[in-house]
Amino acid sequence: MDLSKFSIVELRALQDQVKQVLTDLEQQEQAKAREQILAIAHSAGISLQDLLAAQGRGKNATSGVKVAVRYRHPSDALLQWTGRGRQPKWVQEWVASGQSLDAIRV
């Protein structure tokens, strides 16, 4: 198909049609995959509730778990850091002043 022979209006209409067909096909594929997954789960004796509950036991199941504090300011116990992520300003200042992180390790 030589698209260069189409006008801009015709190409935009064709583009809209392609988007609609893609959306329809994606929905059909998702429905088909969902049916296949449910059939496999049913043949394995797994209920839909068990299948969905298993999603929460993955890598993200530990999200929200508190991490132990590894560093604490010597004069202000409220200033704490787990050692994860960006260093808090007080830790940056501590290190910049020539002090060791080991000195404030809990």
C-alpha cells in the first residue's frame, strides 16, 4: 500500500481506524489470555480468590516494613537514618565536618 498517494485527511482517518482496530484486538487478546489463565487455574484446583491473593506475596509484599535505624545523631536522638536512600542533611554535614559514619552507627 503506497501511503504517499493519500491526502492528509485520508491518512488521519486511516490512523484513527488503525488505533481503533488495535484497541479492539488488544482487548480481545486480553480476554483470551484471561480465559486461558482461569482455565489453567481451574484445572490446577486454584480458585480465583487464591490466584489473586498470590499476587500480594511477591517482591512487594515487604513494602511498608520498617527498616532498622543504623545511624543516630549523638546529641539529638530524633535525627536518625536507616542507611538507605539519600543521606539526610545532618549526615552530610557530619561527614563534611570530617567525622566518620562509624562514630554515629547504632
